[in-house]
Amino acid sequence: MIKEVYNVVGVMSGTSLDGLDLVYVKFQFKKAWRFEIIYSETISYDSQWVETLKGLVTCSLDALKEIDFHYTNYLSLKIKSFINTYNIQDIHAICSHGHTALHQPEKGLTYQIGNMSHLAKLLEETVVCDFRVQDVALGGQGAPLVPIGDKLLFSEYDFCLNLGGFANISTEIAEERIAYDICPVNIVLNHYVKQLGFEYDDEGNIAATGTINNELLQNLNNLEFYKKIYPKSLGLEWVDKSIFPPINSFHLDVKDILATFIEHIALQLSSEINKKNNVSVLITGGGVYNKFLIERLKIYTKNDIVIPPASIIEFKEALIFGFLGVLKLRNEVNCLKSVTGASKNHCSGEIFNFKK
């Protein structure tokens, strides 16, 4: 039954391993979609889960299935805790992305752990999840999926740019929503700053003291991925193969690695947002808090950089996966072929019902 109002919990875990993002959101449709984030929280992973999730790409399928079972149980506990903490009573669905364990769309493979059917039984709620598999089966990249939310929830901006583990962007071209991954961001920056004992480079202060290595910068900018046209997407496997080896071969101090890679990010981002002039760019994701990165980006573009409230910066992806779940419940398109390269627009995801 189609409703006018949906109250859902959106759940997102990104490749940067910052933690589990949860939001309780009210979506309402009257001629256009509106939303209100009522509660939001990030639950950090403990060191054991960080190491487990970091190593997923090296696991066998049997090992992934076992981790999937345990991670689904873990999700249920954290989602229950979120619901209980805020005494949330009215829930139409839990809409969860899970965590990407394997993403090789060129081989027809994608696997997100935490999307097992028993999650609905554990939570005693309807669960909508596993949004990527169908798109890959239809020949798509299975990513990015957020652009349908950009189109329907944030249409006042010319570009929606997210700086998480990876940078991805969406925009309208010839009345079609186009979106793609641009380059790695926090997945690389956090990897190196941890060698200094920090989880992240606060405001980019360490990077700001570093010196750019121009030879490394040129090597990074010349990577084949940046010459490809959309649709295109990135995963941890590509970072392990194409980013870490050239950086490590230079044997630089961490501060110089950070400075060089931030310059690389700023150049890659600006090359995309400068394809339009005098436009607004909404930037979200943890990378927004890297002031040094934002300063470098502003040097390379004259377009209007818009930094939204913290609730949008930090929880936009969880918000939109909640929205993808709502569209799935309504049997409406939530995955765009113009974005992923799939053979058709479609309504992706699985619905696991729990009857109370």
C-alpha cells in the first residue's frame, strides 16, 4: 500500500571504515519529496571489526559467508541499540546498505555483507536491503546508487559531491542524471595517517605541513581510470593494486604523502566540477572536514562550494539508502541506468518482511 509518509531507519557503512551511520528519517511525498532527519548517530567499529572489514577482499567465498552471518548479527544489535536509545516507536522499515565485501562489476560480482534475511527476524521489523546485486545482474556497475536521492531530494544543486572513502559525484546532463566515482579520498588518507597513530588527519593539518612530490603526483594523475568515461566505479581492490604500490615506491614521509595525495584529489575533483561554469556544488561526507583539502579545491575552481549542516554532511548516504528503501517499498525506480550503465531503470533491493 502506497503511503504519503514513511518513517524509516537508514543504515550505511562505507569503505572508509569510519563506522556505522544510522538515521531515523521521516519522508513525505506531496508533489515532491521532503525529508526530516529526526535522529542520527555514528557507531564506531572496534579494532577487531576494522581489521575484519579491511581484509574482506582477501577472503574466500566461504569465509565471506561466515563473516556475513556474524556481521548481520552485529548490525541487528547496533540497530536495536539505536532504536532503543531514541525510543523510536513508529518504523515502516529498516533500510540498510550493509558493507561492501566484494565489488567487481566487470566480472558480474558484488557482495554486501549484512543483508541476510534473518536480519528482519532479529530486528522484528521489515528490512529493505541488498540494493546493488540486481543492477550488476542487469549489466550495471552497481554503483553509485545515491544519485536517485540527489535527483529527488537535492535537485537545487548542480553537482552533488560526496567525499567519503571515495569521491563520487552526480549531476544532470541532457535531462539525465549522471554519476560516477572520481577518485579515492579517506580510504587512502586514513590509511597513511594511521602510521602516525591517528585515525584521521584532523582538518588536514598534517598534510598542510607536507611537501608535494610532483613526480608521484604526475604518476597518480596519469592512472588509466581517470581517462575512462562514465559510468565507472572504484573499490578497495583497485586502491590496493593501483594506488598504494606507486605511493609506497617513493618512500616518502607521511606528511608528504598526505600533501601529495590531497593535491591529487583536488585536481581530480576540480576537473569534474569545472565541466560546468557558475554552478553550485553541494559537498558532503567526512572529507568536508579536511579544511586543507577544501582550500586546495577552491584554488582550482570558481564554482560555488556549498557546505551543508552537519546532519547532511555526515549522514547523507544513510539518509539516501533509507530513501532507496522507501522507493523499493513503493515499487518505484530507485536505480538509474544513466548512472550505473544497467540495461534499464529498475527498482532494486530485497524486502524481508517480519509479521508482528
